[in-house]
Amino acid sequence: TTEIYTLSLHDALPIWLAGQGTVLAWQGEVRAARAAADAAVEAAAELGGIAAGLVYTALVTAALAAGDVVTAHDASEMVWQHWGFLPAHAGVQRVLSAQAALAGGDLVAARRGADEAVATTAGWWLVWALATRAQVAIAQDESEQAERDAHDALARTVDMQVRTGVADILECLAGLVGNGGSAREGARLFGAAHAARQRIGDVRFKVWDAGYHASVTGVRNSLSERDFESAWA
């Protein structure tokens, strides 16, 4: 019994480390997240299969959180090698691949991955797929598509009572309405996203920081400082 229990702990270690790395990434602990993800990859090297795919999802997440586009792309390819043949998991890889492609500026690959992810995922991963496609649509100047996907993603978080990722969706909508001429509404949504992050403790991944700050600056410059602060509050 002891030998069986020890073996099960050994097999579970990379899964635990991958989970730890993912949580740390969402909390903004990027160095610790990367260390946990790297340890998960090392621990899973002899296991392969589903466990290996899972640890590479943690590595993609940690890399996106840290702003490491190259690692995010390479790790997403590794996820595909282990999960591409599994229909239930392939959709997850497509979300990660689309995120990595978007971060790297490859909008064609990002849109293809996002479209495929929306068609093949469910649950929270579908929320992330829709949010990702909204981000891609913004980059492609397709504001109507982006707004539809962002609202759909947000509605699904309400239905599932999910909180992780809500702030990212609100920031997406804030940029859309702000650029669309409703600067005060944009500031209000940016403030809501900020409050959501403070409430649950998640952070924006560093790969999206530049776009976020540009959108906030655009909204801020369209309002007086007093109006901006009032709407944000």
C-alpha cells in the first residue's frame, strides 16, 4: 500500500506544480509561477500524455503573465504535441495558441486559433476563448465582433459565477467604448475592472500591459481629470 501511495504522489506532483504555477501567474507572482511551471515540466518529463500537456499549459500561462512571448509560443506548441489528438483538450490548446500568437503580433494565427477555440471549448475555457477573440478583433479593427464576443464572455461568467478573467473582459469593453466616443463609460469600466482585480487578487498579464495603458491614456485624455476620476470611482 505504501508503494502504491508513493507512486501516486509521484505521478500527481507535476499536476500539483502546474496548478500552483497557474494560480501564481494569475496573482502576478511571475518568478514563482515560472519556477513552479518549470518544475512541473521537469517532473512530468517521464510521464507524458495528459500530465505533460497540463504542465505546458501552466508554462504558457506563466510566460504570458511575465511578458515572455517566445516561451509562451514555444510552450503552446508543446501543449499541442501532447493534447492535439485529444478532442476534449485540443480546444484548450487553441486558446493558449491564440493568446501566444496575439501577444506575438501574428493576428492571422491568433484569429484562426480563437475561432477554433470558440467552436471547440466549453465552460471557463469558452469564456477565455471568447475574450481572446474579442482582443484579436480589436487588433483587427473589428469593433462589432469584439463587442459581441466580450459581452458573450461576460454573460457566461455571470451564468457560471466565475470571477477570474472578468477584469480582463471589462478592460476589453472599456477600451471599445472609450475608443467609440464614450470616454466616461470607458473610464467607469476601467474603474470597475480595477476594483474587480483588487477584490479577488488577480492581475493583468504583462503581455497586455502596453495595450491597456494606451487605452486608459486615450480615455483619460478625452476627459477632464475631475471627470475621469469621478467616472473611475
